[in-house]
Amino acid sequence: AIFEQGTDEVQSAFKYAMLNHNLNVSSRRFELQAYVDVINTADAFKLSRLICNQFSRGVYSMLGAVSPDSFDTLHSYSNTFQMPFVTPWFPEKVLTPSSGFLDFALSMRPDYHQAIIDTIQFYGWRKIIYLYDSHD
């Protein structure tokens, strides 16, 4: 797992989920082992070295909460090496892979834009005021 500095809440949720899974002996089919790194992900060189370190450890997938600026780096490595990357959120603008291959990045938060459009169309609203705040 790769976490941006200052994401203590996300790291706590991750550790809790890992512990919960591994302690549930009756229903789990496998045990998870995490390699956790917390860095300033804005440094692309350090991030790239860290990703290569994770690969050399034999990880099957990467999880992380990173800044929008570093998402593209992780996204690119993930797609190039076909290594799933799971994150709590995507930045606003995520480029789809130009190679035609599958996208190996997965956001745990669903896209809400279509739900907003569907609600407006369902109620037939002609005018709306839409306020939005983003971390991006």
C-alpha cells in the first residue's frame, strides 16, 4: 500500500480492514500481507522507486491514497505492468489508457455524474444551482 503523508484516517481504515479480514478465520480463504509505505507522493522519482520496490516484493495489487498530481504516475505503472491499483478516489480528470488495454486502476468511490444527470432529467428540472467542492 502506498499512502500520501497526512492520510491518517485512510491508513487507519486500511489497517482495520486488513486486521478484520485476517482475524476472520472461519470465512477467509486467504490471509493478506501488507507492505505499507507512507511518503510524499509528489516526488515522482521517489514514487517510481517505491513502486518498483513494491513490485520486487511480489505484490499482487497496490492500494493507496495519493495526491492527484501523483495519480498519473501510479496509473501509468499500473496499466503498463497490469498490476491492479485500488484507491479511495480518482482525481477529476483521469485519462483512459491510449493503448487499448484494460484500465487497471479502480476507484472505490463510484462516479456520481450520471446520477446527478438522471435526477435532473427524472424531475424535469429546467434550472438548477449546483455547488461542488473538490480536493483536486
